[in-house]
Amino acid sequence: PPRSMPSHSHSRSSPAGMDAAQRYVPYGQKTPTQASNPKAYNISHLQTPTGAPSHSPLSLTAIRSRAVSDAHDGVSTLLAYSDAPANSAYLAPFPTYAYDWCKWPVNSSGSAGKMAVASYLEDSHNFIQIIDSHAAAQDDGLEYSKVAEATCAYPVTRILWEPPGSQKQSTDLVATSGDHLRLWSLPPGPPPQYGNNITSRAAALREPAPQKLQPLALLSNSKTPEHTAPLTSLDWNTLSPKLIITSSIDTTCTIWDIPTLTAKTQLIAHDREVFDVRFCAGSVDTFVSCGADGSVRMFDLRSLEHSTIIYEPAEKDKEASPSSPMKPQGPPSAPPLLRLAASPFDSHLLATFAADGNIVRILDVRQPGTALLELRGHSCSLNSIEWSPNRRGVLASGADDCLVLTWDLVNSYNQAALGPAPLSSGLVPESQAKGPCSSWRCDFEIGNISWAPQSTLTARSGEWLGVCAGRGVYGVKL
């Protein structure tokens, strides 16, 4: 029988406009006021917490039970927000979801790199846009130009630029997952005219018509491509860009050989739907996946007879619900794990989060079974996590609480202090908890995040994050 895409309980913002009445502001705080001199969005850093400093990279100032993560433990009382408005935002004509900031180093003066963004519309007419970003000349911000676009039938679940390589200076190749694995090419064109679609209505008048993003290939391992199972995610191998791996709701993961446009290997990875997949850093053979069965599993293409369960919640980690005479008695099921991120510096470190969960769990593949660390600070469901490609042990997360939080696993001096776990919880914590080191609040729920590539922008003003929320793409400076 045909299988459909599972419905996710976490919401996606799709505001019709940017007026204040339609903005979601968490925690009952006032809507930030507009300043006279707009500057770039800034991530607000925390004050150094009091207490004795820790000298261990992964040690914490507080240990909490993983069963306790109420909304009042959010970071609204711990973190300060920057109320300065920004000119570093791009407004798309559709609710955005899939997003990637091209990681190729930018050599041209002033350019901040290309972005790819896709819509999330629950119908058969969706969109992909390619945006070129540029450091603003007058202030520390970003300007944007739409250079290409395309339409597709179904929402894109993940979009990625070809990873950087040594054989060429840049890339024009984009991959998307959704109904199929698709490859797209950005055609050459005239130099873009930069502007800010949020603050400048004249931008559309001076920009040339965007080019058509050219479809290169549709990859399907089914004899009937029109009835293939939807793909939930993809990952591009950084060591060998000819390899792409995809995950599907049909419980499988597939490794694709791009030069031949064929499936190299397909395997059943989980007992239920697979929601995300990643190659391990520094390897062309090992990858990890997570899914609806609540587990993270590691595979080696050289020995597919076996897999390693890296993480699977123990019985006491599963929230116990009161017994009901109307429900059959049985062991509680683990919550689905929605997303996964592999550290680009430490091949043994992973990050993941569960459906409707507000905790990022750090896993060590050398210590399978339990989480090494828990990152607490969000008060609503997580949607995205990504490790920094430039700083070891740093990652960012975005959630439905409209917050982007950054975490530093190496340095513990700049983290937010967390309150002690309630003594009445009855559970002995098996992993440590860590607070965020900086935050940024958006007016909309965060869909996806992506770190900026190395460019004159980052050389001049430090690291940047791209944030996809509502109908906007926001440039956020750390």
C-alpha cells in the first residue's frame, strides 16, 4: 500500500506579512522597538556566571535530571536580547523552511556567499530561490539579490550546496530532497544588484529578472518514480562529493553515485521511518541515521551486515504516563528523533533532538547507549541544529520559541547557569546539562539555520549565522 509523509507536530511559521500584529513574541515580552540607525542582527552573549571556574572542557556547573525540562527553565530569564533592528534580512514571497548558506570560501571582495532557500507549502506548488549575499558598504550588515529560482511540486525537506573541494574555486551545484533526490545547476549570469527586500521596495525595480535554476537530474531507485517513498533528508560527503546519502520514510538509506546518477547501496536502516542521515566527519564509509524508532544508528559501508546503536533511550528516560484502563499496558515507546548533526572536527561527536523535544543531546559514538551531554535552554520544540564549520565544539540550534541559541562545548566560562534539578524528581541524572553561551530572538519560529562561509564579511566582523524563519532569511552576527 502507498505510504504518506508522516505529519510532524511541531509547527512552521507562515506569516502573511511582517507587521507587528502577526509576529509571535514569546515569554510575553514587548515587541522590540525600532532604532534610528539599523545595524546587523547581533547574538547577545551572556554574563559570565558566578562560581568556581571549571577546567574540564565538557564539565558543567549544574547537573539536572533529563526528565525535567519545563518551560520556566527556558533562557528568557537568563539571556539578554538585542533589540536593534536589522537590515540583514531577506523577505521571500513564501514561508521558508529548507535553507543552506554555501560553505565555499568567498574570494570576491564584498561578497558573503550564496544561499539556497526553499518553501514549505502544503500543496503541489513549491519554490526554490538562490540568493547572493553581500556585505553592506555603509554599515555592518548584509544585502541580498535573488539570482535564480525554480518551482517544484512538493516541499523540500533539505537543500545543500556541493561541499568545498580543491578541484575548482566555487560551485553552482545544489541538491534537494523531497519527493526525489534532485540536482540543480545555477546558470552563469550578470553581476547581481544588491538590496534589501524588507526595507527597500525599489529593490525589485533595479534587479534584473532572476534566472531559471536548471534541473540537472532526478534520482530514483524505484521502478515507478511517481510512487516512490518521500525522502526526509540528504547529506553530501565532504571528502568525496560524488557521494550523496538520502533517508526515506520507507525505513531505508540510499547512497548515490553522482557521476553515474545511480544508487550505489540501499539498506534498511531502522525499524520505522528514517528522519535524518549524516556522513561521519573524515570518512567516506561511515554514516549515522536517526528515525521514528527513537534510535541513532551507525553504519559502515564496508560491513553492512551489522550496525551499531549509538543511542536508544533507556526505559527510565522515557516519560512515564499515568496508566489508563482504556490503553493497553506495555513499555512506553521512545520519542522519534527528528534531526541529527555530525561534528566536522570530532568524528565521534553527534547532536540530535526528539520530536516535540527542547533538549539537544550530544552523543559520543565511542560510548554508545546514553547521551554524553544535554544542552538545555529552549522552551519549545527544536527544529534545527548545526555545528560550526570553523570553531571546534560550537553548535547552534533553533526552535519554536523563536530563539537561536549557540553552545560552546569546549569553553565552559561563558555558559548560562542552570538551576538545580528538583530533588523530588526521583531520577539520578546519567548525563550532564549545559546552558547556552549566546542567543538571538526572532519574531517568528525558527525553521532552519546555517553557518556563514569564510569571506570578507566574517574576516571583518566575525562569525555569522543564517536563520530561516517565517518568510524571512536573517543574517545574524555573533
